[in-house]
Amino acid sequence: MEYFRPDPEIDRAWRELLHSESPSIGKEEASQFTDEPVSPPTSREYHFE
């Protein structure tokens, strides 16, 4: 089996775009990572790094 990955330039662009960002996800998605997801008090969204 051969592994194909994106061009390194695409990886660099994504890192630059999302640097220091914490994308938000829904409670259902957050529940996949923990049994009791907690959102910040000022938001109803969940974040991951």
C-alpha cells in the first residue's frame, strides 16, 4: 500500500491559516473525545487544538 499526502505547500498553508486557532465543534463531535464535554462559559461551542 502506498500513502499519498498533500503537497507540502498545502500543509504549510493550513498551518499558517490555523496557527494558534482553536476551531469550534459541536457537542456531538466533542463527545467523541470525552464523556463530559465542557464549553467555555461565554460560548456554547466546544474547541479543540
